[in-house]
Amino acid sequence: MATIPLEHAHNEAEWRLPTRGVVAMTSLIIAESTIFTIFVTAYLYNLGRDTHGPTPKEVLDIPWFYSICLISSSLFIWLAEHAIEHAKMAAFRLWWSVTILLGLIFLYGTAIEWHKLIFEDHLTISTNLFGTCYYSLVGLHASHVVVGLIMMLVTVAFAFTRHLHPEHAYRVKVLALYWHFVDAVWIVVFTVVYVVGR
Amino acid sequence: MDSGMPIPQGIEGAIDRTPAQSARGTYLEAIHSWIVTVDHKKLGILYIAYALVFLLVAGAEALMIRIQLIRPHNDFVSPFTFNRLFTMHGTTMVFLVGMPILFGFGNYLVPLMIGARDMAFPRLNAFSFWISAFAGLLLYYSFIGGVGLSGTGSAPDVAWFAYAPLTEKAFSPGHSTDYWAVAILASGIGSIGTAINILATVFCMRCKGMTLFRMPLLPWLYATTSFIVLVAVSPLTACQAMLLIDRYLGGHFFDTQAGGSAILWAHFFWIFGHPEVYVLVLPAFAFANEIIPVFSRKAIFGYPAMVAASVGIGFISLGVWAHHMFTIGMTSFGNAFFTLSTMLVSIPTGIKTFNWLATIWGGRIRFTTPMLFCIAFLFQWVIAGLTGIMLSVSAWNWQLHNSYFVVAHFHYVLIGAIVFMIFAAIYYWYPKITGRMLDDKLGKWHFWLMLIGFHVCFDTMHIPGLMGMPRQIYTYEADRGWNTLNAIVSVGGFIQGIAVLVLVYNMVHSFFRGEEAGPDPWDAWTLEWATASPPPPYNFATDPVVASRRPLWDLKHPEDPDSAFE
């Protein structure tokens, strides 16, 4: 019987590979970033090509408060990640709930903005090119917020029923990675729609 | 190096000594087990079988196109049917044949080659397959859905690139375009899922000792392909969403009358469309990387250069899309940029070609059926690349765009390179998947018929293109001088059809009557040949440990292991 000489034999413990959740979420984020890039490109390309109004300048107000809510939620979810890593479950539940709350406030902000646009400014997705691009891009982002919130609500349900334990910290981190992405994309969408676009 | 340290559970422990057992059960149980399976091998087989069925369907569509074009003023099918035939032929071949068959082999081989138990996410794997399968059924349901079987139903008729604004509600009423868009959307989601899965598998599931640079080239190339899928198929998904917003919600993305842009669709589509060629061809390269060394009895030449070239192709391929759009009209800077970036691809592909030649050079070549397909692939790939460089020159492209020269060029890539390598892969890995060898005599018949049919068809097809015959035309005038050429092309098409039928017969025949393969019929070197044929559900009895790029060589040649040279 032949034996195979192997140089790694004496340090087997050093055989470490990246965790699959992080690699998969990173891959998903790459794919999602590309989708957002396409919608952002369409938005920028179509700026000012409308045949009729309303135009972005006439109807859009900068949602400072709601944007700060969403972007600061990245900080709170980071605190939550930190807490569960150190087995501080009470702190985790607190920071995680704050993150969800901030996400919900952001969604509420989008809802009242759309309500105003639809009922006061009479801008819908089919009104003009701006409406099509605006609702698609902001709606695409909002749908990602909704997906993130659903996953975080499931997690918080597990946390409050004591089914979530510090050994799940790794899974929480994968979910948090997604949420950081959703927040980062908002910076791009915000810049494109409310800064450049107006 | 720390030599002579015995490893009790090295790769040897991975070899399964238990005799193969045939599972017994009712047919219903068997079908159930295939539907609920999350095993990467079964899903791989499902992908391949599904793709082969659609290969026959899309091949039949191609032959109907060729019958229609065999002589001028033919009326074998109606013009409306003809539009549907080439739309469905292209869409099917790319999304329901090319992608699934390559993902099928990837699914089957990547975990085995890296010594893993399964893919990183088995259930995601099953989801990806079934949503792709759903996409295929949905696309073909369009034939009988809508207006029903009379005529040709409501199959899409907007060509596989579905340029706007033809696809807008005003110009494509009814649901034919919706079938197309939703099917592509669904298949795209499946592709992205599989790409994520392959990347996670390659990076996270390798067995002990298998560093990235000890990994066989096939997983390397599948990782590259998967990366391209992430960044190239996603734009397609995004622009299908835009198209559906236009069609269902009254949006104006591609509605030129409301300020929307048809050119934007062309850009978005080709941002997907060109990298897609590399999504399809890189797995074909991957097969060549595994098969050519084994039948040349030499290790692959220039492994690091092969990795670098593959990853290089992956990146360059993302910056060449607008060479499909020279005739749409771009700035001279745009023309120059995309001409040069397209030509740049020829450098890494040239590196690969020379490395394959250097692998064969001085080897003890065994001309088995898979190797024959590999050799034909090398020649045909070079010719396909050369016409590609011709077409990348924007001035030449203006003359020949959307002519049969372009059709001949990309069929040279898709059939001459990719389909030939898929056939090579079928002959090479069929023994592993089924436990039985494919008949070599029938294989040779298949190869020679395919080779002759291919060259009769596609070499000839360049000429009517140069003479100005546009693609996607229903018929042509008799005085153009295209008649004989088109007849020859059609004959070549039928010879290839017969060749594929020989393969189908061989696959069915050998499944029942083929010679028993044993675990390692080709005397190969990668880990999949360490398992029984077909491999047990758990793949490896114990986790293998490897010390070089060719673990099985090390095992068979303890006096001269590869690991001594690392």
C-alpha cells in the first residue's frame, strides 16, 4: 500500500477555508449591484429626455430624515453583530430591534413620498419617462428593504423566543452583510435621484 | 519538503471499496427520488438530460429553418412561423441547452474534483434547476398557449436579442413576448443561483491540501464562468424587468415615442450577450483542460498561465459588448475602443490555444473519441477566433453586420468549439456518470459525421454572407447566386442532424449494453476517477487529502509523485 507524502500533515488545523455564507452573500451582492447599476444607468441616461412633465425638480423633495434613519441603521446592526459575537443577547435584541425600527421608518418615508407623488403631483409609473425610471429604481431599492426587514423580523422572533444563540452569530453576520449592502445602495440611489437628478 | 510522512487517510481512504449496489424500488419511488433530490450528481444529470432534450428540439427547429432556405421562394413554413423558428432556436440553444448542460457538468464534476461531499448549498441547487426547468416549459408552452395549436400558437417572434421597440406592447401585442421575457427572467434567476453555488463550493468546500493552485483547471474555469454569470446575467434580468414594466405597467424605458431609448436595450442586452459567449465557452475550455492532458499522457502545460488567461478572459469579456452595435452608430472613439478591446480577447485565448498545443506536443496521444473532438475543437476554435477578429474591425463589421457571415462566425464558436467540447465531455464522463462506456465505433461515426456536416454547413455559410445575404430572412430571390450555397449549407445541417441521432442512439444503447467502465477507464488523474462509477451518494468514503494537482497520479505512481516537484 502506497502512502502519499504530504507537507500539510503536521499542521492540519491550519486548513481553513472561507465560510460559504459570506462567499455566497458576497456573490449575491455582486449580482445585485449589477442589477442596480443597470437601473441607475437607465435613470441617468433618461434624465431630461421626457416629452412632458412633471420633472424631478418640480416634485422631488430631499428625504434627509428618512435617509439618515436608513444609513444609521448600519451602525446599529453592526452593534448587534458585535453583541451576539460576545454572547450579549439582551444587547443584541435591543440593537437588532432598533435596526428594524429604523428600516420601518425609512419605508414609511417612501410610502408618504409616493402617496404625495401619486395623489398630489399625479406622477405614476406610466405618466412619463421620469416616473418609469423613478418608481423602478426607488421601488427596486424599497423591495430590497422589505426583503431585509422580513428576514430581520424572523430573526427577532427567534431572538425573543430564545431560539437564537451566540453560535448563530455567523448567520446573523451574513444577514447583516445584506443589510449593509441595502444601506450602501441607498447612498448611490439618493445621490442619483435627489442630488444629480434634481 | 517534509517527505515520507505517511497519511493513513489520504486520498487512498477516499477510494470506495464497497461493491456498487443497485437501488431497487418501484418506478414511482424512482421518479419521486429524482424530483426531491438535492444530490449534486442527480441534479447534474437532470440538467444534462433536460438540455439534451432541448438540444433535439432546437436542432429540429434549425433543420426546419434550413429546409425553408434550401431553395429560393420555398414555402415550407410561413414567414410568421419562420420568425418564431429562429427566435425559439436561438433562445433555446442559449438558455435551455448551453447554460443547463454546462451547469449540469459543473454540478456533477466540481464537487467530485475538489473532493467535496456536495455543493455548498444543495437545496439552492435544486431550486436553481427546477426554476430553469420551469423557464423551459414556460417558453415552450407559448407554442400551445394563447391562440392554440392551429398555426404556430403564440411563440415569441422577436429574435433572440429581442430589440426594442419591436418588443413594446404597440408592436408585439398578445403574450408571445411576455412568454419570452418571463422565461428568460426565470432562467436567469436559476443561473445566478447556480453561479453563487459554484463560487461558494469552489472557495469553501475544497478537501484538505487542495489549495487554489492545486485545484484542477475545471473548477477554476467554472468559478470564472460563475463570476461572469453574476455580472452579466444580472443585467439581462434587470432589462427583462424593465421590459415587463413597459409591457404591463405602461412604463416608457424603451418606448421611443415617450423619450425612451431603443439603443439602451441594445446596450443592456449585449452587456449580457457578449459575456454570455464566454459563459458558454469557458466550460468548453474547462473540458479541454481536463481531457487533452489525459489523452496526451502529459500534465497540462502552463497551469498558472492557463488560470491567468481564463480569469483575464473573464474580465476582458465584460468590456467588449458594443462590437455587436457598430452599425447602430457610435462615436469614432466608441468604435475604436470596442474594436481594440475585442481584439484584446485574442491574447489570453491565444495563450490557452498554445498551451493546449504544447500539452499535446511530444505526448503519447491516444485517439479516443473524446480526444478526436478535442483536436477538432482546437482547429475550429482558432478559425472561429480569426473570423471574430475580422468582425471586430468596425469598418469590416459595417459591411457584414447581420449577414450570414456573422451567423457562420458565431456558429463556429457555438458548435465548432462549444458543442464539440460538450460531445467530448459526454464521451469522457459518460462512463463515470453511468458506469458504462459509450461505444467507441459509434463514437467515431458520430465524430466524423459531425465533423463533415459541420464543415459542409458552416464553412460554406460564410460565403453567402460575404455576398450580402442577411440573417433572419424568410426567403430570397433566385438571381442572387446564393442558391447552390444555401443548398450545400442545408445538406451539411442534415448531416449534423444524423450525427446527433447517432450520439442519442449510442447513449441509449450503451446505457444498457455498454462495456462496464470501472472506476477509472481512462487512467486519469483527478479525484472524480477515485470514486466508483457511478459514484456513491456520499462521493468519498472518507474526506480525501491531496498533495498535488494530480492526486490520482500520485497514488498510482508512488515512486514519482507530482507532489515531489512542488
